[in-house]
Amino acid sequence: MSIDLDTLPIILAHVPVWVWLLFAWLVYSGLCALRDREQRVARLAIVPVVFILWGLSNLLLGHHGTTPVLVWLACAVVLAPAGLLSGRRLRIEPARGLVHRPGRVLPLVRNVALFAAQLWLGIAMALHPDHRDTLVAMKSALSGAMAGYFLGWALALYRAARPAA
């Protein structure tokens, strides 16, 4: 399944404006992650919340049927531990509500890759209805994986931000 490069500008022109705004924000957020910084815990939770809601919206508003839901759930369960482990490296000062984050390229690459994959799947579904079942399964897998990873990561953030009892 390929997309004709001659029609790509026409296709991209029909992508809703909110999608491009989300892309710009994800790139900006990823570029900010390249440098060492301190962030408030609540600010740090924004990206995970965006990806969790995006993943859930694909499940709830997407294609119905048992298979997409099972694929979504399986991928969410498989990727949640990876997010939980990834978030364990967070250094948080609970008293000040700040997270110390070393600069890394991974958030930028991850955000752009997830966005690009979701965009490609959406375009492919519109252009290739004959491959609908395969594309729905792929979109369900990606959405579940995104939601699961970021749910795990958000849980790690929550655990790290809790004041010690």
C-alpha cells in the first residue's frame, strides 16, 4: 500500500487543521526535550494524556467489532510495562512538584514517529478501503500500544510524584 507522491500534497491539504496544530505542538514539545530542564509534574503529564486520549479515541470512535478491541487491549497490556519501566528514571522533588529531566532525543523521535504512523494509517484507510480490515487492525494495534505505553508512564510519574508516607 503506497501513496502516490503526485497526490500527496492534495491529500495533506485535506488533513484537518487541528491535526497540524497537534503535530506542531508535538514537535515543539520534543524539541524542548532535547535540553536539560525542570518541569512541573502537571506539565509533564500533558504529552502522556494527549497520547492516551488519542489512543482511546481511536478505540471508542473508530471501527467497531471484537477484533479491533482485542488487538487494542492486547497491545495496551503489552506496552504498559515498557512505559512503567521508562518512567522509573524520573527524578522528582515532590515538595516543589518539579521533575528534573536530562535532555534526550527520544521524546522528539517517539512523538513524530507516532504521529506519522497515525497519519499514514488514516490516509491509507481513506485511499485503500479494500485493505480496511488490515488497516483497522494496524490502527488498533498502534492506538492500543500508544495508550498502554503512556498509561504505564503516567503511572510511574504518579508513583514518583507521591510524597513519601
